[in-house]
Amino acid sequence: MFRSPFRWILIDRFRNESENLNIQDSITQIDILIDTEVYVVRKIENYYYIIYRIYKIGPESEWITELYNYWNSSTGLQRRVNQAEVTALRRMNLEGYELKICYVLTDNDSFNHLTDEVNDHIDTITKVNFPTTNQLMDFLNASRKYVFTDTWGYSQNNTWNGMTGFLEREEVDIGGSPMFLTSERLSIVEYISSPTPTRSKFVFQQPKLSYENNLFLLSFNYSLWYGSIALICTLYLVICLVTVWEWKQKKTTKKIESGVLRPNVIDVALFTFGAACQQGSTVELKGALGRMVLLLLFVALTFLYTSYSANIVALLQSSSSQIRTLEDLLHSRIKFGVHDTVFNRHYFKTETEPVRRAIYKTKVAPPGTEPRFISMEKGVKEMKKGLFAFHMETGVGYKFVGKYFEEGEKCGLKEIQFLRVIDPWLAVRKNTQFMEMFKIGTKRLQEHGLQQRENHLLYEKRPKCVGRQANFVSVSMVDCYPALLLLTYGALLAAVVTIIEIIHHNRNRIISTINDKKMGLINEINYEGPQKPIQFVDSFTSIRINAVQNIIILTDLNCPNSSRFMEQVKSFGTWSARQGLNKTNDMSVEITIRRKDLGGLPIAASLVITSNETKKQLLNLRDLHIDFITKASFRQLDPLYYFLNASRVLIFTDNWGYIVNGSYNGMIGDIVREVAELTGTLGRVVMFLMFLAFLFLYTSYSANIVALLQSSSNQINTLADLLNSKLELGAEETPYNRHHFLAATDPIKKAIYEKKIAPRGYKPNFMSLEEGVRRLQKKPFAFNMFLGGGYKLVEKYFLEHEKCDLQEIEYIEENKPWLACRKNSPLKEMYKIGLFRNQEHGLNSRANLLIYAKKPACIVHGGTFDSVNMTDFYPALLMLAYGMILAVILLLLEMFHWRKYRVTNT
């Protein structure tokens, strides 16, 4: 009955002056506690009364009286000066009254280390609040009694255990270990303050981008892919036309050289595809126009290939940002672990929300396995390895992150809330008389920084990203999975094609065997008997010509079958009695050049190797330090086989050849025994060194392109730079912006308004704050806005990495707003004093923090990537366009020159 917030007045009307009796003696059994306002009015003499308050600190305490006021008929109520109106402030001194405090300790050893910071990761929430609850008792001048339990308290069989049970049964006055505020506990206990801002979350390293995307397609955006394909197709058609043009010229002049690209659709396609893959070719175009086209082809595709390769490097080192919710986390390939605490086990088991329930059933405690509740140290170490999400109290867990993680590894940390609770709160028993005193005391501790001091000692904030670029992630099989998949499908297709080729080859071999038998019968008939210097044959099909023999055949051109025979051989010349011998133009060429086409003749080459793996890696750039001379020479012999149209036969030996028992072994022995025709290890070491040097140069160039493609420009620093840039400009739709832009007199500011904000003939570029921030996110766009409100929307819409490149340039000078009052106001000084008081007490700062936002900090710089777009590729496209124009001009000049030459010869 006598409880706050009611106030009672007791009138001591029956006081006997001869007896020393008080009204308190009559109400000894009634609990008028410290939070109750009970006034006693006592008559001292006629028309003069004394008014005082009475209360007890506890049910068993003595009565305490405090004078309130006097009253008489002449002056009325005499109010006391400097008397606190708030009951809790007046009665803050509990005079050593014993208060019981309950703490939760899950480890018995924590009892010995509540204040020495030993094993501060165990029972941290209790250790951080143990000093402050003791300071609260000192503030109230109360003695204390400690009660320890091993759990915060949960409902079991309609009864509460742990600390909540102690509070419900009123066995303790306050819970010293903060606990989560839940709807079930609200009817049992009272919450007074949240001293420690810490939460339990799933923390994990963002997985590599390749775990969620195909890097080989992600390197370019769709428009650039379409543009690249169109570019390659255009170059393919141009090369086809130039190839047809060159062969038509060569057939006219009868000068068909070796190593010239044939006008074949398949050959040109393979040549173009090889150029796109940065592979060389043994054939090329010989004319000036053809070489110009090839130059453009290789330059354009080199830039394209370099940009693609460079972006792949950046993507390999990038993290995925697609895991943002619990549902994303559930469907990812990340493993789970949970810090082994009482509240984690309880809330995970009792969770009913579908996604959270699925996480517990499938990730944390799948059927047939032991639930994955582990220690803090083990969980953080697993998290460091990657692809592991650990549910932990972040303030404590980040201490271990700082201990075990490298600086670069701290940048990719991601948090996702699982428990549907807010920060833990201190709880007291229901309807306690000390409620307001506890609230005032805990607020005082926070205002004086005592609570923050303890929090800073035992808790860590999320680590800042300061070494993102220093971290290197090795390429794994997951990164190469799409390439391996393509290689597998290609190998299967190659196997199918090989089987078809074997069948086709066997068919041709059978047909060739039958024809050889027919030819042998004819030779046996024609060459029966002794050989003669001159032979007359009846059929030209019976003549077997070897490419390495020098045989001259005289043919009577008047014979009926001579023209058919001449189609099968090369003409040496003609002879007549009048003009004598007249050689053809081809006969002026050396015989070795005329007959370089060996028709697939097998030629063996002996190669010296020291490792059997070299047989498989002759064209591979891996392990160049092993048999490097052989590998270099083999690359030189391979075009030779193509030049001679010969079949390649390789013989491997382990030494160059030395005399053993009177004969050569090794490579020299193969040549002496006529087993091999060529030796591959006699190539030029200088060529190898040249290729190696250019390889390093090309690698350095590509690596630098990586940094440049992902870097931002820092050349826009002033309003003049902004005016001369290609950025589109906009301004927030506010009256003061319209006024300042229209009234600008500075030449640069005026030009910005006339050329960028409101160009003639266009609608002025004033827009809402939200629209401007969204356009700012898309880039390239500069938006003039009020920073405090604009950065609120930046935090809402921008991804973390997008916040890193924000740049500020001031347009309106001295644009900090001030409060104003009317001129010569008599209240001006009062306004100033009041506003300064607001600043000193932090009221202004609180309002600013609630409504405005500061420029966001860059915490994951480099954590993602920007796809290569047409702007990045613009210089190469410009060079290609100029080159194509030049090629067309050269084509017209060549056509004009050719027509003139043909007319002159005719």
C-alpha cells in the first residue's frame, strides 16, 4: 500500500505531550520503504506545525526521519532552500545497508580472477561489470553480499533457475551480470541499464569471389564481351578479304611463297583464335596491307588480353560480398561453429524461426554428429583458415582476432546477427525500493567514464583494415574450376575426334595399300630387265618420282597425252631447234627451295633430356630450368617440320654422345647410325634468354595494369578540375543551393552552373537528395549536397568498398549553418548561454549523431573489383580505329598501284 508513486500524509492528532511517543511506534509493522513519500504532520503549539517524512531502508531497518517544512497561520508553509525534490537523490545514502548481488560464472576458476584480467575471455561479461557494481555500492554507501550461479536463468517446468530465479524469489537485489532482454523475463525482473554494448554474431572471412562466381566471365562486363566478340569477328572478316586478295596477286605473278596464310575459312579462324590467345603462328600475310592488318590484330588483342589477364589477377584476390543474410549463410559452403556458452546452447536449441532453425539443424548440430560448440580460441583459429563462420561475442572474439590474424586478413571479416536480442542489460528484482537509485547510480558511472574504462579494458572493437593490399591469397583449385571443366569437356571432345580420325586413317591406309600393289605390278612390268639411261614409257602413271632425286624428263609436246602429264610435274623449260633451251622462272630457284615440300616424309630428331617429364613439357613454360636448351631448340625445330611438310619423329637420349668401345652413343650415335636426321639440343641459348627477358617484361607490364585498372584517379582536387572533367554534376534541390548557384560571381563557379548544372537548353540539374546519392553511386557523377544528411543515405545505399573513393570539394564557402536571432534582441546573451550549455552537456552532439552522419570510414578498401569497361579499353579501340583507316588507305593505294602495274605490263 505504502509504495511509490503514491504519496501519503499522516496527521499526528492524538499526540500526548506528557508522553514521549511518535507515530512511528504505532505503525512499526508497516513497511514504509525508502522509495515511499509519507509525510507526518505534528502539532508543536497552537497554529504551529512541523512536517517531516519517515521511511525505512529495509523491512528490518530502523525508522529514518527527514525534516520537510514548518507551517503556521501567519506565514504559511516555510519552504526549505536547496532541498532536492527527487526522492532517490535525497535518500542516496543507504548507511551501510546490505545489498545482495548475483553474478554468473560458468568457470569455477573465474572466482579467483574477477579483477586481475587473467583469462579475461572467460566470463567476460561478469568480469567487466564486477568493478562497476562495486562502485555502484560505494556510490550508495551500501555493504554487499555476493551470490554466484552458473547460468543467467531460464524457465524449466514453470520455474526459473540461475540468476533470474534468484531475482524472482527476491533472494538478491540486483544481477551483477547483464543478461539479454527477453519477453519472458519482463514479467519477472526489471531492467535498468545496458552497461556493455556487446553482441553475439556470426563472424567469418568473406570467401573468395570464385566460390560464388565464374571469374573467367566476370572479368569483363556484358557490353565489353559483346564488343570484344564483334571486334574479333570484324578482324576475322578483314583478314579473310586480305588473304584472298594476296593469293589472287600471287597466282597472277606466279610467286607463291611458303609460310603464307591460305585463303581458307578454317585456317583464318584458327589463326585469329590463336592471336586472341596470344599464340604465335608459322604462317602470316606477306603483303604490306596484310602486315598492317596483322599488326593491328596483334596490338588490339594484346591490349584486350592484357586487360583480361590483369582483371583476373584482381578477381583472384577479391572477396565475395554476396553473403549478407542468414539465408545466404545457410546456403553457402561455409562450415559453422558456435562459442560454447550457456546462452548460446539455450537460444540455438529453442530457436523457432525457419532459417535460424535450419542453421542449427543442418550446420551447427546436424543429425548423427556432435553439436559444433567449441571454445573461443579454437573457433577463431578455424575462422582464420577461411570458409568457417563462428558465432561469438564480438567484443571478446576480436581480442583473439587481433592475436592470431594477420593485418590483411582482418579486412575481409563479415558479421551477421543470429540471436534476436539486443545488448545485455542489468536486471534487478521486481518492485525493488532501490530501483531509481540503481538507475541514477549506473547513469553516473557511465557519465563519469567508469563503465567505458572497464569496457575498453576487456572488450575489443572490430579491427580496422590497414593492410589489405599486403595480403596475398594463393590460387586454389576452386579458382581454376571453370577452366578445368572446360579442359575436361575439351579432352572428351578431343578423344571423340581422335577415334574418328583413327577410323578415317585406317580407311585411307587400306585404300593406299591397294593402290601400292597396283603400282608395284606396273613397275615390275616397265622396269624388267637392265636399266637404261633413256627409257620410253607408255604411261606417265608408271613413273615414281622421289623428291630428293634430280630427274629430268623429256616430253614431246605433240604427243596426245603430254598436256595431261605436264599437269602432274613442274616444267623445267622448253627446247626448240631455233630458240634452244628456254628455262621457266621457277627453275632459277635453288632445287632445295623448289622441292622443300617432302610430302609428309618422316624425319627423326634426336633430343637430349635429363628428365622424363621433359617429354610431356616440350612446349610448356613450366620448369624452364630443366632441359631448357632442348625445349628452346624444339620450339625452333617445330616450324621447320611445318616448312618442309615433313612428319615429326622424336628420339630421346640422355647425353650428347661420346666414344664408348669405339662407337658413339647418345645423340651423336643416333646421327652416325642414321637413326636421326636432326639434333634439337643445338638451338640458340640466346633465343631462350631473349624469350625469358620478354616474358618478365610482359609479366611486369600486366601486373602494373592490374593496379591501374582497379585504381581511382586523384587528379580532381579543385573546382577547376571538376569543371574540366567528364563528370556530370548535380545539386540538391534546396532554396539555398538554387540561390548560391544563381548568385555565384566567381568565374569558375559561374561556369560550373552554366555548363554543368544548368546548361542552356536543358533542365537545371537540381534533384532530391536520395536521387542524387543513387546517381553518385553509379559514377561518374558529382553531387552537391549537405554532407550530414547525404552521408546518411550513403551509408544506406553504398557498399563498403564504394565508400572508399568518395572525394569532397567545397563549392559554397563557409557553409556551416548558424542559429540566428533578431537584431538587438534583449535575450541574445541568454540564448548564447543556453546554447553553450547544450553543447557542454552533449545535447547538441546527441541530436547531431542521431540525425547526421560523418563521412564513412574506408574499412574494406580493395575488397572488391570493378569490371573492365569500354572506357578502360578506349585507347586500344582508338588505335584500332586509326589503324583500320590507315589500312583502308593502304588497300586503295595498293589497288591503284596494282592496276597501274598490270596496265604497264600489258
